[in-house]
Amino acid sequence: FILFFFMLFFFFNDTATTEIYTLSLHDALPICARELLSAAQMVVFVGYSLPLTDIASRYLFSEAISPNARVEVINYARKPKEEEVIRATYRQVMPELRYDQFHFGGALEWAREVTQKYNKEET
């Protein structure tokens, strides 16, 4: 019981240990994400605008997504101008994206299309 109390006391009061743990966890998340993205055969962005201010994500996506991975961007846009803004934003990070990799009817419509496509392939 005394040893257990000492360990808790040390963990919460030693700022260096806490800082190292925090930095390690902070660094580990992008590393895990990079490994998963680089191994992915398909990456789907749903409702994410990829803002200019999200520099870390932009860098991660541009560096980690394999050139062989299929990328789909699903968003909701009511006007052609909104579609073009989203396309331009994503092409700044992934210039190889084609017109057919963008879907602007929203996630539900995209999911219906994908479901229908796979149901046809199975029959």
C-alpha cells in the first residue's frame, strides 16, 4: 500500500515524466496515422473541408497516402462554385485527384451509390 501511494505521488508531481509522456503520445498518433494511411488501399474523406490552417493534416495526407491508394472525397455542395472550391483545396494537397473522385451529394447519397455498386457486382 505504501509503495503504490509513492508511485502515484511520483507520477503526478514529477513534471518531466508527465511532459515526456505527453510528448511521446502526441508524437505517436501521427506516426500511427502515417503507417495506416500509407498501407491503405482506399482513403475516404467525409465532410472534411481540409482547411488551409490545418497544416499538420495537409502535410500528413500529402506525404503518407500512397499514390496507389484510391481517394474519395465526399462532401455536400449545393452550387458548382462550392464544388470547385473543395476540389481546388484538395488538389493543393493531392494534385492527382480526378474529377470522378469527388462526390457532392453528401455521405448518405455516396453510401447508397457504393452499396448499389457492390450489390450489382455480387449478382
